[in-house]
Amino acid sequence: MEKMLVVVLDSEAKAYEASHALTELDAEGSVSIYAMAVVGKGADGKINVKESGGEFPIRLAEGTAIGSLIGLLGGPVGFAIGAAAGSLAGGFSDLYVADVDAEFVDDVTAKLTPGKFAVIADLSEDWVTPVDIQMEKFGGTVLRTSKQNVEADQRAKRVAQLQAEIAQLKAEQARADAERKAKLQARIDKLNAELKAQQDRIKQRSEQLKTETDAKVNALQKKAAAAHASAKAGFNAELKRIRDAYENTDAKLRHSLAEHLRKAAARVEREPAASRAHAHR
């Protein structure tokens, strides 16, 4: 099962030792790590990345699940309260990209206080015991959560909300006087700009998710090829799960984009007809 893992430690030295222990677990096949980073939290509350990358298939970068989670951890405790609004702006978008819920972010933030360090990993694990045993050696506090896979649903929901709000404002605009029309148009323009930004982000995420999924699949295929017969089934099952999750998410993202384009095309067809009808009156 694919998860986000955070191990909070008291010192930078212990964090490096813990990351090396996780790398060894990856090498022996107890876990499959896709991305990992060592971070520290400064006195100002900011997260500083101490080490990232390695030989793992996904590099630490903005827009990746692990990169988004690291960005969220620099925020205040109580993030879940704000996330209830369901917005996709700023840190809320990071929440969905990270594939975790706000409660997990709050739990980690409460433990990762200034002066502490953490190892953060995007990984698959069938059993929690191998990681827990190793992290106990370094006095680490282990927090983990299964990937939520809600990003596509949340983005589709936001697109639908924007489209509905724009349609409502246009209906109101048709009955308004000249001064009010201009004010409503300003709001419509703002919402259209956000809608376009959402669509651009959906295209970008679709491409990025494919790249990340291909990297994960390639890494698991190599492990499956080198594994003993008894372990192959586990790797193949995880391969199927990751492929199925990607196909489901990508289909939802593409549907959201196609639905927006369909409605836009229908609107273009209606508007000239409405203009012709007005001209004949």
C-alpha cells in the first residue's frame, strides 16, 4: 500500500541514520521508496531540506506529493480548520497533491516542532513492523497515512463550482442595468481567470502524474524481476494497484477538462445565436 511516512527525530545525525536505515529496507525489499528527504525545522518555523534525491525514482520538486507535503509542514498547527473550506488555492492545492488529509498535516506539525528533524518518504509498504523496528533504534516518532487519491475529485468539484457561479452571474447580468453589468462582468472575468488556471493545472498534473507513475512502475518492475518467487506476487500486486489508481485519477482529470471544453463550445454556439436574435428585434 502506498503511503506518506514521516519520522520525527531529535537531531540531524539521527535523521541521517534513520534515512540510511530506510534506504537499506528499500534495498532488501521490505519497502519500496519512491522519494525521500531529510528536513529540519528552524526556530522561525520554516522547513529546511537537508538532503533529498538519492537513487529513488522521484526527485524532490514542487508539485510532487513529497514536495507538497514538505511545503505544508511549514504552516501552523490548525491547518485542518482552514481546509474545511475546500479551496484549491495555495496550500490547499498542496494538500490534495500530497494525497494526505489535513489531520495528518496537523499531527506531523504538532510533533515536528522547531529544532526537530524528520525523514519524509513517499513509499509502499505491506507491513509496518520493519520500519517501526528500525526507527525505534533512533528514538523516532513514526507517523504514516495511506495516500488519499482525492485530488482529481476535488479539482473536478472546484471546476464545477466555478462554472455554476459564472452561469449564475451571467444570468443576473442579463437582467441588470448598465452600471451593475460592468461590476458583474468584473467578477465574471475574475472567475474565468481562476477557471482557466484550474484547467491549466489539470493538464499539468495529468502529465506529471504519468511521469511519476511511470517512474514508480519501473522501480517496482526491477524489484519484481530480482525478487524471489515468494516476493514477486507482492510487487506485482502493488504494480497493479498503482497502475489502477493512476488510470482512475487520470480519467477523472481528463473528464473534468473535456466537460469544461464541451460547455465552452456550447456557450460559443449559443452566444452568436443570441446575438442574431437580438439584432432582428
